[in-house]
Amino acid sequence: MDFGSSQLNSTTLDPFVKKVYLELPAPSLNDNTADVDRMIKKIRKNERFSSAELSCYDFDSISATLRNSDFKVTPLLVEDKHGCRVIGVEPGDSSRRNFGVGVDIGSTRLAFYLLDLSSGKLLQKKSVDNPQIPHGEDILTRIIYARDPENKERLRRELVDCCNDTIASLAKDHGIGLHEIYCWSFAGNTTMTHFFLGLNPQNICKEPYIPVINRIPVMPVTGIGLCTNPGGVAYIFPNVGSYFGGDILAGILVTGMYRSEEVSILVDVGTNAEVVIGNKDWLIGCAGAAGPALEGGVVQVGMMAKPGAIDKVRIDRQTLEPEYSVIGDERPKGICGSGLIDLVAEMFEAGILDIQGKINTKLNHPRIKTVDDVPCYVVVFGRDSATGEDIAVTEVDIKILLKSKAAMFTILTIVARKVGLELKDISKFYVAGTFGNHIDPEKAITIGMLPDLPRERYIPVGNTSGIGAAQVLKCGHLIREVEDICNKITYIELNVNAELMAEFRGALFIPHTHRELFPSVTAWL
């Protein structure tokens, strides 16, 4: 069982939206309490719901439901920081039909988690491509696109439609009516959250990097445009800074690092590298541009981690011939981030690359070529690829990857230094996202992307953004913990940190100019 599934399975069942079956005494001359008040009075007899209030105001409808069901009803209750609220009333006992959807709003993929909240069971997980990609593979291009109000609305509508279409299909597959889905939760980076809510993202990407909102109140699904139960609600993870969003907060929640005595690091590499370090007493967060080369599209043969992508590479030290694995066991189309890290590490260890990332063109080998005056190494010849073209990594590609890895290591170094620690002092190193699922820490250490720590300290944690979104639906009081995490975090804006560039230059080499930082790698030099 993977880390994320384990965490979700172990989460206490205490749903965000609760359904409580009630059998009320019928009105009489001796008990002339009004219909709606009668129900509220009964709910408040439960000490936990003693402050329950109505947030649905169709009083005639509630009264009719009570009378038509012989005063046997199932109220729907939500508990949040404002107290306990009744958001709907259903006839009879419907307490066993309670469903919710957690969503990771990723910039490249959206992941959906359909939950049975009466049992706590994850019914199905499904990932789909982000429908906004045609408007720009990177976030900045989409922000520019959204300057036009009509385009901003188009981006919002595409995400909402994707949510509605995907969950309609999942619900049908599981025999669930859309009216039986009462709650959603969403975790994404700050910009994706703005796109989803139709908010203006323009100030996120320019100094002083200020979002429209950090803490988003629980919202009615009708206000978002979600086509599930109209009385339902949506929780949207807050953000802490322009580049430190709900996705990384969900990661902090899932790993439990905010409850630990020991100091841990969590890193999630996507559009940016988002990093948080800390324990139960304090948390420091930051983000920086270290992810684009690992998402595909920046490197010439790069692609996202999906079927057709080479995700692992090994090179024979004697023959310099590669072996590789491809996601989906298809003919290869390109190389994803983990494959690029493997490839560069293997080329370095095999003597094909020097510490500056330059290819040794003096080696007489058919895979080492010069194309348009740029040296390259051919991983897959055209006859074996899905495209019919060679899949080759050039020195230009390698330089791009080295900039990303240098940025990553620099961010990690600076954030540890801010709290008076060295990276060797970190007890656990959580690696999240698709990057975390596929990366080989050994190879990332070889190129100097991750610190040279004992390998058992590295823990791949998968899609903590989606798992976190699912967790708060399964256990509603975790929302308060997310709020506490927000209050505890000190956010450092690295985009204006002069220290970043000073450290960055030394990290551009393989593995680093300071070889003593990588004792397990220097043995090969």
C-alpha cells in the first residue's frame, strides 16, 4: 500500500457533511412547537450539535418534508469554524447515502477522489488532463491569457465543466445520484485556485506577489457551478503566498510533519518547487522556479509523466548502451522528469558527461552525436521510438535540467539555513507529487538535486494534494488543523531573495562545486 492510501485509510471517519437520522414526535395540542423549530430542537439535544443553526431558508419545503415523511427525516449538517449548520433535510433515513469528492487541481492533471462518507471508503480515483493546457502548458502563459475577462471566465468554466463531467461519469459507474454528493474539497496551487474561482490572477506574478484572497470560506456548490446536490458545500484549501498554495498545505496535513517532534522537509516539484521545513512547533515555507524542466515541454524531448514517457534509464558502463522503462509499456515518445534525472546521472557516472554538464564528444560511440553543432546522446533511435525520430538529450537540454536541479538544491539549502540547520540534520525528507512517485533519490543525489542523506530518510508520498483533499471530507475536523497549519507557517518569498543567486552558481555543477557536500558521489569522480 502506498503512503497516501495508507494515510487516507487510517484517517478517522468523522465526515465533513454528516447525515443524522431523526424520528421526531408529531405535533399535538400538548406540544405546539413549530415544525422547523421542532427539528432544530431535536438536533440540539446532541451535545455536539448544541449550537446548530439553519443555513437553508426554504422553511415551507422543510415543513413539507417533515410532514410528508411522518416526521422521520435525515438532516445534513456541516461543522466549520462558524459552528454547526443544517444545509438540507431529506425524508426518511438516507444516512447511508453520503458521498463527497476530493480534487487535486493540478496545472497539468486533475485528480478526483470519490468517497463514500458513510463508510469512509475510497470508491475510485481518476486523473484527467487539465483542460486549460491548450491555453498554455505553463502557469505564466495562462495568467497572461487571463488578462482578457472573457478568457479568465473561459479558464474557470473549463475547470468547472471538467469537474462536473468527470464526477457525473464516476457517479454513474457507482450507481450514485448526483444529488447524493453533498461536499467537495479542492487543493491546488494559488494560481490554479484563482483560475477555478474566476479570480484575477494578475497580481500573483508581479511584486509584491499578492493573491486576491488567502483564506477562502466554505462555499455553496451552486456559487461555484458544481452540478451536485444544490444544498452542498465546497471547502477550498487556503494559500499562504503567491507560490505556496493549498496543494503544499495538503501535503503538510497528509505527512503529519506538523505534529512531529523531529524536523522534516516536504518538497513538491511541479510548476515550482514548493518546500516546507519544520515540526510541531514551527514551519517555514518557500517556493521557487525549479520545476518546469521536470514537467516536460522545456527540454526538447521532455514530456509529462504519462504513457509513452521514459521514466527510468540505466547506462552500461562498458558499452555505454542504455536500458530504459516506459510508462504504460508503450513505444517511447519522450522523457519525463524522473527519466531525465536518471539519464543525466547515468551519463555522468558512465563518463559521458563532465561536472559542467558537457558531453565528451571524444568518445567514439554511435549514440554520441553532434546535431546542428550541439552534442547529444541518443537514448532511443528513431526506428524504436513512437515518433520515428531519435529521442536524444542535448547539452542544451542538460544545461536546462542543471539549472532546475541547482535551483532545487539552493532552495533546500537556504530554507534549512533560515532555521539554523544543515540539510544533514533533517530526519525525514518527504517527496510529493508525480515527481516523488517516479524519482530515484539515488540518481537525484548523484546530480546534486537532493542532499546526500541516508537513503532511508527519503519517503515518496505520492499525490498528497489529492489525498489531503479527500482526508478533510472523511474527517471534517481536519479543516481546523489546516487552519492551524496556516497560522503556524512563516512564508519566505524567494523570488526577491538575493542569497538565492549566490548559492545557485555553486550548484550548477554535477553534483556541486563543494564536493564534500556529496561524499557518496565523490567516490566516482
